[in-house]
Amino acid sequence: MTTAVARPAVLDDWSYLPCPRGPGAQRLVCFPHAGGDVGTFAELAASVGPDVEVLAVRLPGRGGRFTDPLPGTFAELTSAVAAGIGPRLGPGAVFYGQSFGALLAYEVAVALGRAGPAAVVAASAPAPADWERTVLPVAADPAAGAERLLAECGLTVPDDDAVRALVLAVLRADIAVGATYRHRPGVPARFAVHALAGAADTGASPPGTWAGTTTGPFTSAVLPGGHLLVAPGDPGPADLLRTLCLGARSDLHSDHHDR
């Protein structure tokens, strides 16, 4: 007997389920890299297990939201995403973001406060305190920076001038927004942070630099892979993310029991 597979679902402007799992599934919220879209997480959503449901964040200016303008600053984008996905999280949610998406995942989690996730998994990104120093040189020449990011991510673009122009335009827009980020030193977050990097990502920042971003549990690891640990057709660290999601659920149940 063949089990029916649920069709992908657009929940609203901000939320997309590549592989809906139904009530009771633990939610893994995924934030795309610069220039990326929800399709990046299709294979991860199918591979992470029946009790974990991927919610991919739909950013403006690409895919089904191509005509929607991207907010002009990183702070505005953070606020918009937090308002958009906040009601969709459910208890014990885990955020996963890579590159640009890692910083966005962390800042959205901070903005949500107690209503935010149990953990943030930050992959292939400098820590917030190092972001400006790392990203501003790329933003100084957006055209060259977009080409460089395309190469670093190992992404292939169809041999079509119009398609390539669209891809690079989205990348340049994301780079411009990322360049407006300003780190605000203060009290670290309380949620767990797990920082990852790909072993083949020669330009990666050491994941251990994220240690100061939280007073909660912290781990770091270097995994097989390049700059994008999750990519179209590649589920990346699906087993690790599943373990972290189910661990967050277990911790949540323990907290309720202790009370």
C-alpha cells in the first residue's frame, strides 16, 4: 500500500510547507541564503522525518513573491519576518538559516523573545558581531559581490541571459539589505545556538565565534559540504536537524513536567 504524500502548501505570504506533515509535527523553520528561495529546502523537508515539518520562509523579491519589494533595511526585514512567521511557530520550534539566512534567523529569534524558537542553527555565517567586517567589502561592489557569492555557493544558473540577470538582481538586493545590518551589543539570547560550517567552505568563519551569542546551550561543528549545507537536491544535515528538533520537543515536555 502506497502512502500518499501531501502536496506542498503556501500558508501565507511568509510561510511555505514543502512537505506538510500534519498536526503534531515539530516545526523546523528554514531561512534561505542570499538570493535563495523556498525550493532550497525541498529535499531537506522530504528527508528530515515524518515527525518534523519544514516551514520555509518566503522572502519578498523572488519566487512567488517576485513583485513584492524587499524591505530597505535588515532591521525592517527582521521585523516583517518576525510578524509574519510568529503565529506559525508552535511550541519548541527550531530555526535553521544558512549564510545571510543564519543572521536573519538569529535576529528574528531575538525579536520574537519568549515567543520565539527553542534553538537557532546558524550555518555558514559570521557571528553577528563580525557581520559588518565580513560583508561590507562584498557590498562595496554589488555586481562583483553577487558573482562571487554565486560561485561560492556552487549554484548553477541556466545558460540564459535573462534568467541569470534575475538571479543576480535578487542576490544584489539581498547583499544591499545585509550591508545595512548593525550589531547591537547587549545581553546575549537565552535560546540554544548550534553553529555549523562546511569543511569545504574555505572562506567560512569559525563556527565557534557564535559562542558569545547566547547564555543558553551552545555547540559548534564542521560538517562535510560547502558553503550551502542545504541546497536544491541536497538535504544537508537532515539527521542532525531532526535530532535537534526532537531534542527541543523533549526539553519542552520536561519543562512542562517539572512545573
